[in-house]
Amino acid sequence: MPERAAQVVLAFDFGLRRIGIASGDTVSRSAAPHSAVTVAAHGIDWTLIDRVLNDFKPNLLVVGSPYNADGTAGALSAAADHFAATLAQHSALPVRRTDEYASSLEAAAELKRQRASGQRRRRVQRADIDSAAAAIILERWLNREQGQVAGDETGGDD
């Protein structure tokens, strides 16, 4: 079986105040957080998102789906769905969805652990947590998709 070319993937952790962003690829299956986009009173800054899309030239986008522990839709589900649909239309790229349950809690705990151990010097800020959560969301998606073609339009959790 021939090796697949690496595909660049961007992930978004949608929030009403900030949208965390992370990048990764389908070969390394690892993700790195990037600066979060602040959501202002007038809405999402699509210029900043366009800049990120232009810088990374991703093949695919992943947006976290906020579910509760019992699997029901979370309070931000409708807003996250709207963001994902708008992102797909705006970028003309395929958008996949994946469960983001507890990703922010996991990200906060990891960043605090790094700070306590001395690996991280700078104080942990909310934007750091949002982008670290986006990295967790992306790694979950990448690991779940193993064995599937990352560009396959049927590979989402919609």
C-alpha cells in the first residue's frame, strides 16, 4: 500500500470569547497550539482566521463539538455548529467535527503541571488554555482517524 502524503490539519476550539487554534498533520499525528483568536463584540475576526488559513494552507479543518458528560449537546453546541458551517463555507475546505469533552480542563491541568515543573515560565492565561485545548481536540481526531484517509469526506463525527 503506498504511503499517503501528509495533510496539514487545523483545529479550532470554539468559544464565545476566544477561539483556540492548533495545527498538526496526518503523518506525525501530533498537534501544536497557536495564538487564539479573540471574539470581539462585533463577532469573529475572520481576517485573523484568514491569515492563519493562509499561513498554514491546511487540507482539512477540525472543529470541536461541545458535548456534556452524558453525550448530550452542550450549551455551546448550536454556536459551534454555526461556526463550523461558516468556516467550511468561508474557507472552502472540508470541516470535520470531533468531541471536545473536557479538553479545556485537560489543557488547563497540563499547562499548570508544566508551570509547576518549570517547563513553562509564563503564567497560564485563558488564551493559552483555549489553544492547548484545540491541540488536544486535534490529537484526538488524528488518533481516531488512524487507518482512514484524512481527506475522506465521510470521516467526521457530525
